[in-house]
Amino acid sequence: MTGKRGKKQGNLTSEDWDAKFKAAGQRLAQDLGLQPKPKRKKDTVWVFNRPDPETGLIKRRSKERQRKAPKRKGEPKAQVPQRETPHGHVLEDAPHQHQVDEVFLESSGQSDDVESLLAELQKAFGISPEDGASSWTKRLESLDESWRSSRETLIHHMLELEAIPDQCRCDVCEDSEASVKCKDCRRFLCRDCDTREHIQHCLHDRQSWEDGFYVNAPIDNPLLVSLPAKCKNCDGEDCFSTRTTSSVYIAITMKGRKHIPRSEVICQSCHHAASEMEIQSIIENGFWPGSTNRICQIYSTDLLKWIDCFLKNMPGSSLSSIAKAIEDFDGTGKPINKTALSRALTEFRYCQHTMKGLKETNQMTCPACSHGQHSAHVDGNFKVYRYSKVPRGSRKPYYEGVFIDSNETVKQHMNAVYTRDHPLKESSGNMCGSTSWRAANSRSKGRRKLDECGLEVAGCRHAVAQKAVNMFTGEMYAYPHYIQVNFLLPLGVQYLWQDVICKYWPWAKKQACKDDRFKQAVTNMKPALSVMHAKAHQWSCQVLWGGRNQQGACAGAGEDMEQFFSYLSRLGSTTRNMSYAAREDTITEHVLFWNNRKVNTMAKQLCIRYKRNSIFLKGSEDELKSLISSADCEVNEDILQMWDEEVKEHAKGSSRAEVDITDLEKYFKIRTLEQEAKNLEQYVSTSSKETSLLLDSSSFFMEASKKAEASRIHDSTNLEETLCRCLNVGPDALLQMGRKAAIESQISLLQQEVELIALSIKQRKLAVSNLADSSKQRTKLRRKNELEKEKLQEKLDKVATLSGEEQRLTVVDAIEGHFPWHQSGSSSSSLPWDMKKKMVDLFVLVQRYREEHVLLRQEMRSMLLYLKKQLASLKEQNQRLVETADTGIGCADCVYTDRYVPPMASKQELKGIMAVKNRGIKEIEDLLADAVIKFSRTLGPDNQLQMSESSENESSDDSSDENTGI
């Protein structure tokens, strides 16, 4: 049997074996009812898609493995191909067995169940059941397995850590028995050595085990105290000593509440207690006092910094919950005074803000907009309100005017705007098309229980919040008008973006007659409707006010404050129960934190915008070229510009009123009017207004009277003589020619209206599925479409009646864009309106991307110049501090006496100011170097920014920074 099979194998070639193997596989697939699997040509290794660190874009790519060359006779056995994953793991490809012996093929069909058959096939082809599992799944399974296998070890060491030592000796003296374990020193100490070793480290985490388990050991040593140089009572020098009193400090740290013995400084000569050194000693030990008149509680500065950072990264978090968490972590059950903690944190923030001010960092200024701000977005936020039932309090906000302007100045502006002739009510309404806008409402019943109901905020195109005012009613136009006139106008902002700019701008123009600044606000600035909010406005509003259609508006979305509101709105859960001053200070603190984070990432964001804009610009240009080439007619930039103007004219609704009519049409209309008036002359003369009222025909009588009056005003005699002489025709032929011209003109206008209505219906149908996020919005859009379809049907009936066509165009065909008047003709005027609209939209979009390209380069340059100037100013100030010991910082220019301002500095305080400024210099240098590296990589070596100081747009102050260097 074996010999016979071997002889048979010797007669078969490799091609015979391949054919036999293929036939057997087909029979097997037929028995199992399987579909033939297409042959895979190449094995593909898919690489994980990761965002580019510079652009943030995801580059999708795949790496194809090279096909193995066929094995030749006599060559060594090929190794199993390996491939490396993006995480460094080496995976082996499963060896597929292409040669299956005949015994297996003969026995493979004898298995009855599918499981055993699959097992045999997997064994034959070398396929593992886990080959389909992804590498991420395998890593998770490996991680779970490692944790499961390590649980016994982890619990073993945790229990050993809780074990009480048996007759443990002190690690310092090695004589006495240890009674204290210090986690920070990692030593066992006796009582005496513990007191001696922790004189300077009284806050180490120490534990004792008197009752058979570890408990926190009480603190025996007081804080280190600074001794004054001279006694104020007896003028004695170097005569001070310290002694521990019976009272304690309640210290709140990251590890909970602790009691620290209080010590006082005593003059040995007069026994006078020097209490003036208490606050200095507390701060030098890393604490902050809970009060300044009678210090009982002190708070770790590390804890205050952690709470401040936590609250700003998670706005809306409760400080009471944090205090409760510290109590639970402590485990003693003793409460923490939440009121004292809140006030200590507030004062600590004020002090830190003043120290940041020494670095000359204005967190309300955007570096990219420092040399000319292009755009500003103004919007309202009703989430950061405050209940009127909460007392306002007598304290004024510490940050008054930094971000939120004073309510008194805003009230004065509102009194100037809303005079007796213009009452406190918006008359323009809150409707744009069929959409009702809450931003255009002046009052709301739901806000009667609120004091400050929200904020009106203005910010630049980089989402840096710049200025805000409190709102006490609805989003009235006077609030953004105040910001526009008093803040944006002095900055030279070019474009004002708003959600309801179509309602606000006409109102602002009406106020121009009241003040010169009001007039400058609407002449020096241009309006722009936010891109996303524009999609809910009516079609004409999008064309006339949309930011994409405003020349010079660039490719910004005009929704920059929405990103900021996603952060600020989370404060609403805490600000609603705060006092007036606490609310404003809390909001300003979070705004400063937000702006600082935006400035630190400004260079990266500008590079991302630049690269994305380049990609979008190229894609839009290619799409526009493809659309023009598919139009089968000549379309250039001038034609696209003309179409853009036509679209705007139709949006204004003035196309019918301002269309130029020919003399033939004019003659036909006047002559027809005369004939109708002649026919109605007898009716008008015999009837009267009273008779028409009795017969219920007053409207017909009024119309006949108007026509009779119009026929007396217009006379067609002179026009008829002129046209007959020029055209060499008679009056009857001239009337027919005028009738034909009027019909053609009317049909052309109706056809354009049909295309515009069909286009608006088509866009609204897309909005139902893409933009509307509620059933109410979808119902409104569908109802509007039904009304538009009725209007479209009327226009189609008029076209058919005037043209005399029996086969009328249906509404469905019109919406789909099948217009018979565009089927013939190769000129650009024969294109349908939807095609023109697409080309115009792409045309203006390409223009905005080109403007954005130029603006981003200017903003990069502005940021570099701003940081360069700031760095030079800090270095100059630091040099002056080195040369003189008397700085006089802050005292001469300070308006308020209750501020954290540096006093007339001593030598030690002067060194502290210099150290803070040196830290500011280092931070600006790092920020500037990072910006230079990122901008250079983005723009390339052949496309650098021009940093010349001789630019005409720069002020003379920048010329002093030329030799500063970057």
C-alpha cells in the first residue's frame, strides 16, 4: 500500500497536486454549504492611527508586507515571517500549510459534527483559534492576568505593613525600645529620639502602637519660629527665646487635621511677648493663616494650591465636599471650619494673583491679537446666575473691572441708550424667518427670582475671554452695545460676530445718532453672523449676514465663546448661592486660569490652524475646479463674483423692484393700463365709495380708481411715437412686441424665483436630518417646507400660463433640479441656481481660506513681537531692581489701600521680587522658544515670518526691542 502510494506520488507533478488540492477544497466547501472566499493577494499590516503632535490631524496609512518569493529547489527552509506592532511587540504570522496530504483529504469528509471538522481544519492549516483577537485585547487580558497573579503578593505586603514589631529597638540610639514609627523617615524611634529628630520635621507622618495597632501619634514639637532682631519694648538685641504654650494651632494639611503646639517669642530682658513674628513664622513653615486677628487655624499652602488647581480644572466642584473628603481621610471625625477654609483660600488666591502680576503677565490679553484684533465674538451665558434670595453682602469684588465691568457704568450706558423716546423694550422682535431666538428677547418670566441672571461676554477668535458685563434681564441689545462701544472699539476690532447680528446691527445703527462713539461703532466695525447659528436663520439672512459671505472675515467660525462657555457654565452650580462679590471673584479667577491655559497653548493652536487651513484651501480649490469643469460652460472669477452679487440681490428681495425694464415693456404696461382705465371709466363715474360698501365691492372700486388715476399720470403718446419711428412698425405691432417682451421678462423672473424656492426647500430637507436635534425643530422645518411647496406650485402655474405650455413642471421635478429651460444652452446663464449656489459657496469659501492664510501669519508675528516686547520689559525692570534698593513698586500708583501690593521693599523683599521676575523671564523665554520652533516647522525654512521692526503698521515703541533677540 505504501509503495503503491509512493509510486503514485512520483508520477504526480506539483501542478497536479495543486489541482487535486483545489478540487478537494471545493468539494469540502460544497458539503459544508460555504461560499467561495476570494483570494487575498497581499497580507496587510494595519498601523494604529495616531494624531500628529503638531497638527492634531489623524494620518491614515497602511503598510503592505512584501510578498515572499517562491521557494526554489535546494534553498533552506524559509523562516516564519515576523512583524512588529506599533508598541514594539513582535508577532509571528501563522504558518499556512499549503500542502495537505491525501490521507487527510480522504478522511476529512468522514466527520459528522462541525466542531470536530473545524478542529481538524485548524490543525491542518496551522490556524490558532485566538489569531483573530486584536493586540489590544491580548494586552488587556495580559494585564488582567498579571493583576490576578499579583493579588496574593500585594495583600501579603499590605498585611506585613500593619504588623506590630516585637521588642523593636530604636534605630537611632539602639538602646531604648522603639515606640514610634515614622513613615517619612522609615525608621523606628523611641520617645526621646522621636522628639529630638523631629524638631525641624514636626509634620512627619508618625504612628504609635500602644493598643496593638497603629494610630497617628500626636505632634509634640511646635513650628520653627523666626526671632526678631530687636525688641520693640526695650530695644534689646539678640535677647529672645521661645517657649511652648498650652494652646495649639489647628493645622489643615493634605493628610488631614493636626494639632501643633503653639510657641511664642519672649524677650529675656523685659519678658515682652513679640507677637509680630507669628504670621511670618507661619508662612515660613509653609502655612497660610485662617484669620489675621486671632490665629487659630492654619492651612498648608500645598493644600491650598491643590484645592485651587482642582477647583479650576473641575469648575462647579464644591469646596464643602473637598473639606468633607479631608475629614474622611483624617479619620478622627473632627470637623474642618469650611467658612474659614473658604476665606483663607480666597485671600491666598488674591496674594498669588499679585505675585503673578510682578511677572508683567496680562492674562486678559491675547498675544496673537496684540497688534490688531481682527474679530470678536459677543454672546450671552445664562448658566452663571445668582439667586436674589442670597444676600449681596457689603464687600466689593477684589477683581472689579478686571473681567466684569462695574454695574454702575453699564447702567449709565443703558440710560443713554434707552431714553424716553426709546423705552426699555426691543422693537425688532425675536423672529428670523420661522425661528424664534431667545437671544433677542429682553425679558423672561423664568428669571424673576434671579439677581444677576448671567453674563454677556466678549472674546477674541482664539477663545480668550476679554470682557463681560452682568445681565439683570434678558439678553438686551444694550449689553453687547456697551462692550462694543467701550471695549472693542478702542481695540480696533474689525468684525463683530454675534448669534443674532441680523437683529442687533439695524438696532445699533439707529443708536448712531445719539453719540459719536455709537456712530463709530457701526462705521469702523463690520457685522458677521456666527457660522453654526446661521444655519438656523432664514436663507436670505445667511447670505446677507453670514460670516462666510463677508469679504475679509476670514475662515473663523465666530463661535469662539461657545468653547469658553462649556468651561464657564459648570460654575453655575456654585455661583447661584454666592454673594455678589464672591461670584464675581470666582468667575474672574476661572477666567484668568482659562486664558493662561489658552496663552500657553497658543503657538500650537496657531500651527494646527495654519496646517488645517492649508489642507482645506487646497481641497476647496480642487472641488471648485472640478465643479466648474463639470458645468460644460465658461465660468471664471468675474462670473462667480457676478453670481455672488445676484444671490445677494435675491436675498434682499429687491430683484423684482430694481430690475431694469425695456422701453417696449414700459410701453406695453402703460398702454394696457390706459385701455383698462378706459374700460373702467364708466364704472368709476357711475359708482361711488358708499355704493361699493353697500355692494361689498369696495376693494374692486378702490383698484379701479387707482388705475384711472394712474392712466391720467402716465401718457404713452410720446413713447409710442418714438418707438414706432425707431422700430418702423405700427402701433398694433408695437403693442404685440411689448407684450412679448413683458412675457419673456416675467417668465425669466419667475423661473429664477422657482429655482430659489426649490433650492431653499432642498436645503431645508437636509437640515431636517442633519441639523434639527429635536422633534419640535423638525416639525417646524417640515411645516415651512409645506408652505414653500404651495408657493412653488403657484409660481409654476404662472410660468406655465405665461409660456402657454400644456405639460407643466411638477413640484417634485423642480426640487430635484430638473428645469427644462436649462436643458439647452452652453452659456453660464443657462446653469440652474443650485449649481450656481454651489459654485458661489465654494468661491467665497476659497476666498475666506486665503484670507485666513494671511491672517494666521500675521497672528504668528504678533505673538512673537508681544512675547519679545514682554521679555525685554521684564529684563529692563529686573536691571533697575539690581541697580537700586528702593523700588517704590505699587504704592504710588495704587488706587485701593486694601490690595495685595508690594510695600516699600527691604533688601530681602527686593530679592524676592527679583526672583519672581526671574521666574517670569524664564517662563516667557520658554514660551517664546517653543513658539519659534513650532512656527519654523510649520512655515518651513523658505517661508519664514518677517520680524522686521521697520514695518509701517508697528508703533515706535517696538523699535527699542530690535536688539533684544529671541
